[in-house]
Amino acid sequence: MSVIIALAALALLMLAAYRGYSVILFAPIAALGAVLLTDPSAVAPAFTGVFMEKMVGFIKLYFPVFLLGAVFGKLIELSGFSRSIVAAAISLLGTRQAMLVIVLVCGLLTYGGVSLFVVVFAVYPFAAEMFRQSNIPKRLIPATIALGAFSFTMDALPGTPQIQNIIPSTFFNTTAWAAPWLGLIGSIFVVCAGMLFLQRQRNKAQRAGEGYGSDLRNEPETAEDIRLPNPWIALSPLLAVGIMNLLFTHWIPQWYGKTHSLALPGMSVPVTTEIAKLTAIWAVQAALLIGILMVLAFGFTAIRSKLAEGSKSAVSGALLAAMNTASEYGFGAVIASLPGFLVLADWLKNIPNPLVNEAVTVTLLAGITGSASGGMSIALAAMSEQFISAANAANIPLEVLHRVAAMASGGMDTLPHNGAVITLLAVTGLTHREAYKDIFCITLIKTLAVFVVIGTFYATGIV
């Protein structure tokens, strides 16, 4: 019964998200409904001590990233930079390669360490402009961005600095470059299968006479009469964000050390900060500030008249995206604390093959919590010792465990209630009903890629 309660809460939230209801409202309703059916006396403590604690903690850490990412994306849009890069890309590659260009741009940014949420804000203006000029349905933009940002460069490509590729290293004593050949094979499979699917959807829409669309929401606002900048100048802020993010990731620990104690005159007690936990967040914030300043420096003339309204729009978008994702984070924390979740986690331990066991466990927990990193952290914290023992008994290198766990976390995590999916749809001005089916197909491809990698390892022994 406890398992049914946990799954019912998940189903309710997914249904609410798909039908267009606010996740900010329904995440606590679904989570606390499950608590009510489990232990009515725990509803108020669970709301304050678990849901709100996790929700506020997420906002505390990540809202500046959402805000700066939204401002950066809006300035890229208003300055005409997005239109300039799109025009150059189309003249160089033609309209047939529009989706591939967006996938590659997303991949470049995420592999450079830029947060997935920031990539959504930054790339959407380019994607909308390119899809409009290429007459590709706007409803395919979310799936295209998901393929570029939420898949191979998030967890499969060796060396990616995204958190989904870092978490397994703390459990298996590996590095971000673990199982490089398997990671490359998985990445190639995801890109090729994903592009074939997207191209098929584009051709299908074209045969049906479907174009970009009309009466759409949240469309980029680039004035038609502005003088477009040189595409290299327009591209420079994007490149700067990726490069400076890497540099600040290296510099910040050198500047502050392992911990930093802040003692200002008005403080009774110094504030001590563990730098390692905040390096990635500080690095991307600093990189985005530099990117914003570059766009303002190069495109202020075009931006000036719309800066006030544009900044308000960016702040509104950032608030909605951050609150949606934070609510999801709180929901996942409540569900993970219920007995039904623990029963399900224990049941998963019975799968005999260690790699299949790990893949199924991680991807299911990521799906239930709506978080790749959250689901993987829970799975590995509870079962990593079991995975390691089984792998040692079967002579499976721990690097393979690392790569399978990372890729599996990016499998079924992108269900309708996932925070990144909700943010992506909110930014693009689309609903689950309009665009989620294509995102889900990319999710299936990502999930299948994990088992392709497992099969490749058993067939060839390659790592």
C-alpha cells in the first residue's frame, strides 16, 4: 500500500503538469497528500521541515543562476545577436541543418560547464529565430534543446563537468573521464538516434503543411529594423560564458581555499563557507555577469530603448522557472522520505545483473524524484556498496559503474514533472500537451542508450 501511495502522488503530479496546472501549486498538494495517507500527524512537519526546507534551499543556491541566465538570454534576444548568429549559420549550412546547429550549440555550452537551466534561457532566442526562418514547427524546439543540453553532454560524454557526471566519482573513486570509450559510444548513439527522430518529426510536419506556427507565446522580441552585428561579435558572449566558467572554476578555490570565514564589523559570529560546494555556482554566476556586460557593451544601442521592459520580463521568467523547479525539488524530498519509496528501493536490489541493477535503480529513482542528480544521489547512497561488491565479483571495472550510473540518471528523469522540462516549456512558451511527446521520445532514446552501453561492454569488454 505504501508503494501505491508514493506512485499515486507521482502520477497526480505528472497528470497536473501535463494538463497545464501549476506545479508550484500541485507539487505540495501531491506530496502532502501522500504524507496524509501515510501518517496524518506528519503533514504539517513534513511541509515545513522537508518540503519548504528543500524548496527554499534550492532557491537560495540557484535563483541567482536562473536570474542571470534569464537576463543574459533576454539581452541576446533584444540586441539582435541571436538573429545575427542564425543568419550566419543558415548562410553557411542552410536551413536543413537548423536543428543540428541548435543541438551543437547546446552541447558546446553544457560541455563547457554552463548550467542546463542557463542553456535553456541563452539558446531559446537562437532556436526560435532559426526555426522561424527555416519554417520548422516551434513545438519541436524543446525536444531539440533537450537533445543538446539534457542528454549526451550532461552525463555520457567523458569529462563533462555537469553534476550528473561528478556525483558517481565520490562513490566509486573515479574521475569525470571514467569509461571514455563507453561514454563516446553512448554519446554517438544518443546524437544519431535523436537527430534521426527530430528529422523524422520535421519531415512529417512538412508533409502535413505545418509551419513554425502562429499566435504563439513568449516569442523573442528583436526589432526588424536594427542593424545586425558581426556574427563573431554576436557569438563572443556565448563563448566567453563557457570559457570564463571553466577559468573561474579553476580560480575560485585558489582565491578562497577550502573554506572561507566572513567576519564583517556588524557580525556577531563569522560566516564560514565551504568553497568546494559553491565553486560551480559562483563560477557560472561570474561567467554570466561577464557575458551580460559584453552584450551590453557591444549592443547597447539596440538594447537601450527596451532594456527596462526586457529586464522585467527576464525577472518574471526567472522567478517562474526557479519556483517551478524548487517545488519539484521539495516534492522529490518528501516522496523520498516515505516508506513506500524505501520499499521500492529495497525491491530494486533484487535485480541480479549488477549493471542492469544499477541502471534500472538509478533511472527509476530519478524518474520518481524528477531529478537526475537527486535520484542518483539517493540510489548510490543506499546501494553503492552493493554495486561495488557485485561488480568486483563479476570483474567489472568501477569506471563502468560510474558511466552507467551517470547515463542512467539522465534517462527517465525527464518525465512531465521534471523541473528542467517545466522550465524549458515555460521559457519557450509551450505546454506539455503541445511539446512533451517529442521530449519523451528523446527521454526513451537516452534510456535506451544506457543499455546499449551495457551491451557493448559485455560484448567487447571495452571501457
